[in-house]
Amino acid sequence: MNLKKINIENKKIRDLIPQVLTVLTLISVIFYFATNAQINMGNRGISFGFGFLSQEASFDIAFSLIEFDGSYSYGRAFLVGLLNTILVSVIGIFLATILGVIVGVARLSDNYLIAKTAEWYVEIFRNIPLILQIFFWYFAALRALPSPENAINFYDISYLTIKGWYIPKFVWINFDIFCYSLILAFVSIYFLYRYAKKQREEFGKILPTFTLSLGILILIPLFSFLLLGVSLTFNYPELKQLSETSYTYENGVSIIPELMALALALSMYTATFIAENVRAGVMGVGKGQKEAAASIGLTKGQILKLVVMPQALRIIIPPTTNQYLNLTKNSSLAAAIAYPDMVLVFAKTALMQTGRAIEIISITMLTYLSLSISISLLMNWYNKKMAIKEK
Amino acid sequence: MNLAYLKPTKEKINTFLLLGSIFVIFAFFDILTNTFLNRNITGFLPQTISFFTPLILGYIGFYLIRIEFSGNRFLDKLNKNINSSNFNAFLTLLILFIIIKAISPLINWLILDANFVGSSKDDCTGNGACWVFIKVWFNRLMYGLYPDVEQWRVNSAFILLFTLVGIAFFVPQKIKKYFIIFLLFVYPFIGIKLLSGGSFGLVYVETAAWGGLSLTFIISAFAILFCFPIGVFLALGRRSSLPAIRYISIGFIELWRGVPLITVLFMAAVMFPMFLPDGTFIDKLIRVLIAITLFEAAYMAEVVRGGLQALPKGQYEAAKSLGMGYWRMNILIILPQALKLVIPGIANTLLALVKDTPLIFVVGLMELAGMIGLAKTNPKWLGMAMEGYVFAGLVFWVICYAMSRYSQNLEKKLSTER
């Protein structure tokens, strides 16, 4: 009896000692670092704090989605960088998904040539470091484009030049009404799907949901154009002579080469990983599933939509979300080619000007960290929801 | 009107085969003369149609030779693999023609029009690549700013490493153990001493001068060496029953996995010195090495955790029932099995590590990509970016492709054993 009690206490103590030791070590290391940091900052005459965020930034940013110049604050500069990061990530994710799905499906093709081409695409672009691909596009490929006066002309609508890609500017009138009409369209499509599901489950009736929703998506915004005074005109880019040898385009929107190089490299690199996920997902659905579906008389389209895709997506989506996250984190390589993303604007330029290494690096890392954690929480929730419910 | 007459059938196989082959051969003849002889034999047609003639002719030809169960083994194989439907035939032709069209300028640029001899930019007279650039800068690309007369030290360090690794593969099991211990615990000190010098009559070479491809290898080797044990400890910590250790491990792993490497490198270069007592100085290369090691260790930990979770509970219970303690259980029973399960994952993490090393240029260390950045901004060699990055991409591709093939082979070998 007595022996047993001692043993239990022994185990408790044995468990406690390493934990206490680890925590104490961690605390002392942090304390050591913090004291040093305080002394160092004291020597340089700065004190820890985030007050600098409201100070005037006094530097310019080459490319920004919101208004910015030197008179705005460091906080605003951070926001510009964050928006640019989000912009290139969204473009990259969009392109990478399209390319990745195409390559992934191509790898499964029964056409030998197509499958091999897709395989070599994956092997080549996956095994070259991303930073080299970015450099290649930015310093080599896009530098070979012509100057503005000899631009590659796409039907007089957009022009590809060494200074960037000029596309028409969208000029909206009553843009908010158009947005409301789009929201209305999506809400009605949602209800249409619910109604169609009910019809299918209760009466066995199958509605042409895809055609109907496409119709809704076109008709409601069209309605807003015709009756509610929404209008859209384009400002086409025009060649303008600055001096004897220097030309530029005006009135359009310019997509800077940094953005193009980054988006191209990110999407081509990430697409290889997405392609592998897609391939694994489609191959993960057993042949018996398709045969069983065919044997109960489903059409080819129905098999794909009702049997293969739901199961394949369950395998594809989690690792692909991970790739989206990787793409977003990799977009920080923008700093290497001077695309003004969060790292370049904030962790480089702003840091150089203010010298506040600790605050700025912490903010940058925390932003990425919170993004990653929120996406992985979302992923866990999705996985739980989608997991096969076994009895 | 009987359209069925036009449908390729087995009965009239000879006619259709002959007709189809003529179309296909003519299509390829057209595109080949177009690409390599610069002569457009369909030039009399309107330009758009002339441009698409090979595609149209080939498409018709492929349609005509698509005969099911023809009995001709070669034809059946061809039809099954590249010509199973109209859409497939179209894609096949498109890919073949794009390859033919792309290969001629590519070979011209890479080899035929390229310049190989000479010693300055003026020797590059052709339209192709200027490989003279790579030739002249080759030493710099390999060794960075390491002094020319001392480069034998880098060479001998690597030759020694590769010989040791090579020997370790072939010696009998008994001695192998000592070889590996030597490689892991003694060789790194020898290698570092050889590279940095400062004693034994070797001239001191500061780490800022290290660079080029050899720096990529040095960083990869050290990061691999250290990130593996740290990763294993973190994985064990994350699976620990002791809450304090578990939460600290989770926090550590998720912190590194949630941020891009570039911010970690900035942290090591700019923020970390602020945390040290005034006057102490840690070499930048070492700071960067620590940053990369910790970063990759977090990824390694997640891979190892996958292996730990995949092991059946019975293994743990059996080990405990034999009276083994925590460390003995893990070292003798759990880890050998778990690590074997995740060898492909480990190989992928190491591959990612090698691909991440060029990033160190953001803090001013010049490995291969960084040296090319330096070389292409040299006033005597402006405009050589394409050659430089193609070369660097090729070098990295060979390394990474070899690694990924090796890991795939390992995976296959292990999966047949099970």
C-alpha cells in the first residue's frame, strides 16, 4: 500500500521536473534576450513601442492599390505592402489552380505524349528553386520585351512592353449597384440549389441547375445595366511621347513587370504541386466506384459530378490549401525583385529608415503567422466536416 | 449518299492506311521544311490557312488511320497511345508541332549560335548564348570570393567528404558504425577548419568570402546535420504526455511553419544581434545557419510526427510491458520503425532545404544565384542574365532531380519490402 503511494508520487515528481526545467529555461532565455534588447535600444536612444507607425513615412512606393506617397504614415505603408502581398497571392492562386488542374488531368491522360509532357513540366519546374525562376522571368525573359514604341500589340486594346503590360482601365458608373446585383445573383443561385436538392430528394426530379444558374448570373447583372443605370466604359492605353526617345502609355492600367514575373513564377512553381495533388486525388477514387456508378445507370457527367469529384475533392483540397498557403508565404520573395510587398516595403525600407528591427520584424512575422493559423483552423474545420462519417 | 463509306474500317485498311499516312507525312514534311529550311511549301494559300495546314492535314490523316482492331500491332499501339479520339489526335499534333517549333530556336540559342571560346564579352558575336560568361566567371560561381590560391582547400574538403561517404557505403557493417560516427561528429570540425583556416599554417579566410555553389553545399550539409536531431526531439515533444513540453513544442513548430523563410533570415540578420549583449558578435553565416536549421527542423518535426502517429499502439505497449523507460522505448523500438516509415517525407524536406538555400542572398551571402546577380551587374558583363540564370537553374535542377529520383527509388524499395 505504502509502496504504491510513493510510486505514484514518484511518477508525479518525475513528470514535473522536466516540465519545470523546460519552462524555467525558456523564461530565462527570453528574459536574457529582453534585457539585452532593452540595454541595446537604450544605447541607441530608442525605446520599444509602436508609436512610429503613425509617423510620416517619407518614401514612395512604386506600385500601390490605395493612395500613397511620402506624406502618409508607416502604418499606411504597411497596409500598402499587405494589399500588394494579397494581390499577388490571389493572382498566383488563381493561375496556379487553373494550370495545376490542367497539368494534373493531363498527367492522367491516356495519350502518351500528353501525359509525358505534363510529367516533364512537373519535373522541370518543381526541381528549380523558386527564387531562380523569379529571377529568370524578371531579369532575363521580361527584359527581352520591346520598348513602348515597338510594343507587342493586342488588337490596339492592350500593349506588352518592357515597362509593363498596359491594359484598359475599367470606368464604372454606379459600381455599388452592380455589386449588389451580383450578390443578389449568388443568393438566388444558392436558393435555386437548395430547391433543386429538395426536388431531387423528394420527388426524384432533376432540374438543369447549371444552365439555370448561368442564366441567373448573366441576367441579373444585365438587368442592372439596362434599367438601374450601371455603365462600364474602357479607357484604352495610348502611346505618348515623353521626349525624343522616351515613350510611355497613358490612360490605361499598367501591370508592372515585377508583378508579372512574380505571378508567373509563383503560379508555374505552385502548379506543379497542385497537379500532383489533383492526380493523387483522382487516382485515389477506386475504379470500383466508377463501375458501380455506371452499373446503376448514371451518365458519364453524373458519375464525374456525383461520385468521382466529391471523393477526389476530399483528397485534393487539404494539401492544395497547404499549397495556397505556401504560395502566399513564397510571395515574400518579391523583396528580391523589388515588387513592393509587405516584406520589401515594411521589413526592408521602413526598417532601414526607422531602425526598429524588433517591432517591424515581429509585426511582419505575426501577420504571416496569423494568416497561416487562420487558414489551418479553417482547414481543420473543413476536414472534420468532410471526413467520412463511419457508423 | 452513304457517309459510312468514309469511315475507316478494317476491310479497306490498306487504302485508308496509305491515304492517312500520306496526309500525316505531308503535314510533318510541311512543318519541318517550315522550321528548318525556312521554306513555306503551302505559301500559295492565304496566310492563316497556310499556317494551320499541317494541323489540318495531320488531323485528317490521323482520322483516316484510326482503325479499331486493325490487326496491325504497330498501328493498334499507335492508335491506343496517341490517337484514341479526335480530341486526342488534335492534342498530339499540337504538342508535336510546338516541340518541333520550339526546339530549333532553343538549340540555336543553346549550342549552334552560342559562343564558347574567348575571354571577354566582345568575343560573343553570335546571336546565341554567351557561354564565355560562365567560363570566365566559373571559379567565382563555384567558390564565391574565396581567394584563388586557397581554393584547393574547398576542393579537398569536399573530396574528403565524398570519399568518406562513398567508403561508408561499401565497408562491412562492423566498421561502418565508426565511419558514420566519424562523419557526423569529427568530420564537420575538420571541414570547417580546412575552410576557415587560421591555424595549422592555413591562411584565415573570413566567411564573408565564402560563396558560390560550395556555400550552397556547406549550408545544406550543416542544416541537414543539425535539423534532423532537433526535428526528432520536437516531434517527440509534441507527442509527449507532459503538457508544458507538448505546448512549447507545438508553439515552436507552428511559429516557424507559419512564417516565410525570408522573414526568418531577416530576423537572424537584423533583429537577432539586438538580443545579444553589447559587443558580442556572432558571424552572419552562423546566424543564418541557425535560422535555416530551426526553420527546417520544424518541418522535419511534422514529418517525423507523421511516422510516430502511424505506428500501432501495440508497439508502445509492448515496449512498456518489457519495462523499458521513455528514452529506451523511443530509441530502441519506436524511432527506428517510425523513421523508416517517413524516409520519403524526410527526403522531401531535405530537398526543400536545398531549394531554399539561394534565399540567403537577401541577407548578403552570395551563393550561386547571388554570385550570378553580382556577375551580371559587372559593367564588363552587362546583359548576361539569361545565360547566368539558365546555368544556375540547370545546376540546381540536376541536384534536385537526382535527389528526388533517389527518394522515389528509396520509397519503391521500401514499399516492396512491406
